[in-house]
Amino acid sequence: MPKIVDSEAYRLSIIQKTMNLFVEHGYNGLGMRDIAKALNISKSALYHYFPTKEALFEGVADFVVRSDIDQLHTFSSDGLPFDEKLSIFMDYIESQEDDYIHQYYILMDYARLRPKADDWFKMNHASQQYAKAIANFLGIDVDEAMTIYLLLAGVILQRMLDGQQTHLRLQMGWVFDVLRHKYGV
């Protein structure tokens, strides 16, 4: 009797395991043969689900963005004062920082290849999704949320470089002060 495979679950499993491989070896440090070997699957099975390493990377990136946003949505901010929303949001960011650092390493390694314009469009789309999620959670407009997203990215990058000596909440404080004034305590 032939083996019945849940294609979507199997595809997701490949994505999750490959994400860990990218963290460990970098995007550029792996070929499809290496990935198949590490996942203990055939190259043809891997190519069945992902015709290129770039397609696999896109699958990983989409999974990460969706997972991050879904996790943020598990926290309810409806009806909370703005300061409480900020506190919950920063608690969430701090709890996820190690994952974000891993994601940045993968993204920087990927970006070293100087992707085509279409690749940058996809990355910008991911940034927009994050900004919309932040805007919805905090109840602010998307441009303000994009400022938060970009500032967070910069502060986390600095923390990567200085062994996490830069204080995340302190660096975010000025933008939160501006938003507190607008949305108010």
C-alpha cells in the first residue's frame, strides 16, 4: 500500500528544519544537496517541494513572518491603555530577540548575494506586514509602526554587534514618548 503523505505538513516540516540549518550554516553555506542530506530526504523530494534554494528561502521567510505576526496576535491589546500596550509589546520583542537575531543573520547572509529587485520587493513586503501588525496591536498608524519596526531592527543589530550592551527599551524610549504624547496616558 502506498505511503500517504500530507503534502502541506511535509512542506512545513522541511521549512522549519531548513530554518534551523540556515541559522547554523548560513544561507550561502548550504546547497540543496546539503539541505536534503541534513534533512535525511532525497534531493528529488526536496526539489519536488522547492524547485530552487531561493524558493525554499522564500518559504522559510514567509513562515517566519507569519509565525511572528501570529504570535503577536496571541496577546490581546484591545481596550488596554496605551502604556500597557507598549509594555506588552516590548515584553514580546524582548522574549523573541534571540529568534530575531537568528533571522537577521540569515537575512544578512542572503543579502550578500545582492538579490534581484524582485527579491527586495518581497523583503519590503515582509517589512510592511510587520508594520501593519505593530500598528494593529498598538492602535497607531502604519507609518508610525514602520518607524518602530525600523528602529527595532537597528537597535537589535546594534545589540548583535555590542554583545547586547545597548539597552533596548532605553533606545526605543524616545519614539514611545512621542507616541505616548499622541495616543496618550
